Amino acid sequence: MVVLNPALPASIEWLHVRSTSSDYFFNRAPGALRLPHRRPMRVWTRSTVAGLCALAGVLVAVATGCGPRFRPGDLPEIGEAGSLRVIVRPGFGQWPAARGLGGVDQRDLLESFAARLGVGLVWVPADRHDQILVWLLEGRGDIALARFSPVDLDGFDGVRSTSTVDWVIDQVVATQDGPIATMEDIGDAGVALPASLQGTILGLGNPDLRRFEPVAEETPLEQILERVSSGRYSVTVADSALVESVRRSGAQLRVVGRLAERRSLVWAVRRTSPQLLRAIDDFLFASEVLDRSQAQPECRDLRDVQRSRVLRLVTRNSPVTVTIERGGLKGFEYDLVSAFAADLGVRLELALPPPGTEPLEWLEAGYGDVAALHEPLPLEGAGGISASVPYRHVDLVAVVAARTVPLSSVEELAGLPVIASTSVSTWCREVPIEPGMAVETGRPGNDALSSLIAVSRGEAYAAVVDKDTARLELADRPGLIGGVTVLPRVPLVWLVNPGAVELSRRIDRFLSRSRKSGLIRQLERNHFGNWSGYVPANRPTIPPGALSPFDEVLRWAGRTHGIDWRLLASLMYEESRFDPDAIGPGGSAGLFQFMPFTWRELGVDDPHHPGDAAEAGARYLRRLMDMLPEMEKSDRVAMALAGYNVGPGHIFDARRLAVQMGLDRNQWAGNVETALLILDDPEVAREYPSGVCRCRRAVGYTRRILRRYGAYRAQFPPS
């Protein structure tokens, strides 16, 4: 039986479809991802249901863009459908986010993952706890999100767990003012839990938890805690994140004991979705290494930049800003800002906004020091953002689909749907034609490339982009043709926060000097002319759309050893520039530049063989990571990379020195990193077991690999 629920208010853009065993909500509004509160169900009569069954199927397909309800596919099917479906437990989204020991908001994390895949996100709320994994196997969703740990999923055929998403501690909880203050006070009091969640607790064999009080499978876990707070239930078991979430809502709870040390939270996917599992694991790895190691946002001026010796660049991943070329970072804006960083005597770090985030918002929030977007300053909506002096002028041009009639004048765009980035759209609205162009900006963070793709898909009549982007992209997009100039000679500027007065002045002086010296003209020729640069004759060809010539062996090696293949690619590029025949000083050889004793110890017969080298490189990096004690993954990976360069002994020396300096030996940035720089002094290094070290080189080596890894992640989505 299928029943449409008309009780949902029109303001909530969800479609609720009920089968004989379950209810479904489908989102009808693009970008509206919040779960609605449940409303009373009104069942329609049998005479109405027959006519609505077909309509329900059509509405589901149209509203969600995800086709049939049951879609037990893998990553290609998710991409084809354009949506990632996540099955969630009862009550999910109705209480404050339950953040574990890692501080992770799983809702935000899944939204970010869907954005990285370039698909929409659809929440599929289960009515009962015992339905979640059944629905996953039936194909009603792609990921199941509950409070799973790996042991919960081990005995469930057809389901696999992802890598760790967060960490929690299971706690025994009673009401704040009740008689139960210790584990011994529990006695014969029943532990309130749904039957499907009791097995894990029984498996722990705790003698203080002798009996259970049954709770309906439809009951949210947070509601059980609220009932404990009110005295309706005596005691329950919940993880620390849920307890803190409900406490923030006013519940009076007492933690009377813990069942075990921390446990990991994971998501569940079907065993028949191996590509999705690999993509999730790569995404989680990158999130831990790159996102959680970011410094706190801070609006800084020149003195702060020079003190930290880091300039943070907010930009986009595009051919005119920064992109991957033969494995390295290239781009007009990237090269120009790199020259400015060198002029300041600091190193450059990329601060790429997450998908769906406007770069100017990212800058204004303090995640970067300067924004170089290859765009003019928005004519409106830029807030207090300050602009540099113009350093170039570029035409804004209209690009249309090749199947349409070419434009002969800008007046032909009057009243037509046009798409552009947020900044460019403000200029388009000033074009003196009647009626004006119907300008759209698409999703937040939309740029020139996104606009061109929208036109090729028929989502807009024309895209207005800068002429540099048009020249670079149209050669590879036969379905698009360049049109008329919409606005000539629009000024390109860099952007800074209004409080960065001295930084703004220094930028203006640098840009003015770069125009006079010919640096900007040289970069124009390099990036927008016909010069393509020298490529060694023996360098392997990188296939179109690939990151390296060896993507498949890197994916296999990364999957085998639990490392994001894009990090391995960045390490490979640093070591050999993707040249399997590379020979380094001292006899190091191959894609990962193993020294002879290292490759023999790893059992590698031929370090020049891509498959053998990738497996050995991943295995050795994993070994270095496992040698380090428990710490944040971002710190573990950074120290392992430095150890790859100079040997693990010097990293342990640096950790000892860090303790003596009053620093944290388990943190890389500003701690072990600083100690390594000091160990570069031979007089200091000789006081430690591993002796003299070219440790300064290891610091730069690690920074370059991680910076490149961040750029790789931005351009290449999870596997």
C-alpha cells in the first residue's frame, strides 16, 4: 500500500511516501537538507490509493532526482542518479548535533562528502532502529547512519563498515537527582533500550546490567535519555556524544559509569558497493589529515603573516587560478601570488573553500589572507572586503551551446537566462539592455567552469565568463562556442579583509611593480599564450582526466594499506615527478625513490616497476604511521612523511627535543616541526641518538606534499 501524507505543511519541501512496512520523506527543494518534524499520519481510503500509486512513483522520481526507491547500486549509479541517499535512525536531526570526542558533526560531514561527489544529499529517515540495515540491503539508501561501531556490523551479512568517523564512550546514565549514583545502585533496575540495541550491551558482560526494560523500536535515543531525566525510566546506556547533546537541551542526567574505553563510530554500506566504500574512506582520511589540521580562522595583517611565515591564499580550483598540471600546481593566479609570497619571505598555503562555499565568505571568516579569483570586485554584496589596485583587465564574454544560433550582439541576451559567478553576475546586471539578462548564480561557490558546464547541460542559455577562461576551455569543449563581449576591460583585483591595511598596501606595491617589471606579461604568455612548456621525452603520458599515469595502481595500493591514494600521488610526485626511471643521489631509484637497502628490506625486486613501487611506498608509509603512538591522524601523517624523507629516527629525536622545549611531542605544526628545524643544527643533532640530520629539508618536503595533497583533493573527488 502507498499512502501520501497530506498532513505535511506546504512550507516543508518533503514528499512522504508510506509502504506496508515503512515511511519515506523525499526532499522537493534543492539544497533543503533538514529533516522535518514528524506529523500525524492521515490514511487515505482504498478508492483513492489506487489512483495515487502511480502518481507517488512519479513524484518520488521527479522530486528527488534519484529514480526508483530501491536502487542497490554503487558509486556510478549514485552519480547517474545525482543523489546520495542516507538512511538515518529515528529522531535524527531533531536534537543538537551529537559530536563525539573528535568534534565531528556527521550531518555536515555527509553534506561535504556529497558535495565532493557533485551530487545532492537525500535523508531517508527510518521509523524503527531495526529497519536501518534492512533498508540498506534493500537498496532504499546508499549509506546507513546510526551509532554503529564495527562490532555492530561484523555479524550482519552483506554490510561493511567504513573507517572511523568519530569516537565516543558508552556511558550508563540515570536521572540527576535519582537514587542511582553508582553502578552498584542499579540492582534490578531495567536498562531502557530497544531490543535491537541490547545485544551489544549484553556482549560486554557487565554484571551490573542484569535486566532490560523494553522500549519501542520507534523511540529516538535522545527521547530515551529525556525520559530518564524525567524519571519515567530508571537508567539507560548511551554514548557520550548523545548524552552531551541531550544535556544541551536541558535534560538533567547523571553519568554513573562507563562500559568500556572509547569506541569508534562508523557508517554502514552494502558489501556490493566497494567503490562507494573506497570513496568514503578516502574522503574521511583526507578530512582528518587536511581539515582538522587547519589553524583557527583569523583575520590577519602583514605583521601576522610575517610572524607566522605563512600567506594563506583563498582561490578556486580552475585553469586560470590553480590547477594540477603534470602533477604539479600551476595557474596564473597561483604563480603570481607565489611570487608575492616569495617577495614577503614567507611560504604560500592554499585555503580552498569547501564545495558550495563562496570564496569571499571564506576570506571574510578569516580562513585566508588574500583572495585571488581572477574576477573583478563584486559591485554589490562584498561587505567590507577591500580590493587591490587592478593588475590586469579582461573582457567578459558570453558562451553559448554550439547547437544554438551564435550571438551577434549583446542585445540578443535581453531577457534570456544567463549564468555567472556571484561576482561576475553583479556586473552583468549593469549591462544597459532592456529587458536585462535574467542572471542566475547557481549554487553557492559557482565559478566560470561551473557556468560553462551548466550551459553544456542546457540549464542556461549562456554563461558569462572571463575571456581567459573561455580561451582555455573552449578548445576542449566542442559543444560550446564563444559569443559576444558582454563587458570590455573589466578590472581584475585581489581581495583582502578591511583590517589588513598594511598587507593591502604591500600588495598594491607588489602588483604595480610586477606590471612595470614585465612579470605579469610573462605569466600571461606562459598561461594564456601558445607556449606549453618543456616536457621530457621519456615522461609517461597522463591520460585525460587522470591525476597521474598510475592512478589505478595508486588506488589499489592505497586501498590495501588504508591511505588515500591522492596522498600517495602527492608523495610520488615529490619523489620522482611520476618518472619510473628516476635515479636520485645516493642510488635512490624509482617512483618512490627507495634507497637500495630499503627496497631490498621491503622485498621489492624492481623499484622502477610502477605496481611494485606503489605497493611498497604505501606499505612503508603505513609502517611509519604505525610506529608513532596514538595521536591525531593529521599529525601522524605529517610526521610519517617527514620520516619518509629523513628516516624515523630523526622524528623520534625531534619528539624528544619537543618535550625538552615544553612543546607537544604529539603535534606536528609548531611543535615537532619546530624541533626538527632546530635539529638542523649539527651541534644540536649530535646530542641525540640519530645524529646529524638535514631536518630543515624534511619540514619543507612535508609541507609541499600536504599542500599538493590539498589541491589534489580539490580537483579530484574521492575514488
